[in-house]
Amino acid sequence: MRWAADAVATMREGARVRLDYTAQSLWRVDRMIDELRQEGTPPAAVENVLRGFGAYAGEVIVRQTGAEWWASGGDHWVRTPDGRLWDPVEEARRCFAGDGGSLRLLCRDATAGTPV
């Protein structure tokens, strides 16, 4: 997905953070989102960043499980081979809001039982 590739490029060039599409890299993404929240960044100012981070997490799930992207009405989900739907973009927003969201944990749950 284009948003994921954009997030990877932006983090590499702007923040000098290398994202490699592994589940382990989502620890860094969760920390970056948490730092944005702690700095008091307005939600509207980070909406595109959160969308990119969510898309990145979704792409990690896609690559690890053979899932596919689903889109409808402007919303994007990941459908894993077991038929479950995941919303990594909304999870990034929850993480930023401090509502217990975690892209790392979303990935763990989505890939549970999938040979890696």
C-alpha cells in the first residue's frame, strides 16, 4: 500500500528511523506515536502520519500472513486468511489517543497461529 511506503520513506529520511516491515519494528512505531501524544501534538496535525503508521502496520500483517487489503467508502482494512478483518489505521488513532491502542499488539493478534 502506498501509505505504508510513504511512511517508511518519511521515517528513513526525516527521522532517520529504519522501518523494515517486521513485527519488531512496530515497537518503534508505537513509541513514536506515544511521543507525538506526549508532546501534545494536535490530532489534526498528525492524521496523515497516523494513517501512514497504520498502513505500515497493516502491510506488516499482509506480508506475514498472506492477508489482503480491503477498502470500502474510504476505509481500509486488512483481511487475514482466516477471514478476520483488522483496522490498523484506526488502531494507530487509538494509540495516539491513549485509548490502549498498540500496532505491535494488533500485529501479534492478527498473526497469531500464522507460521512466520
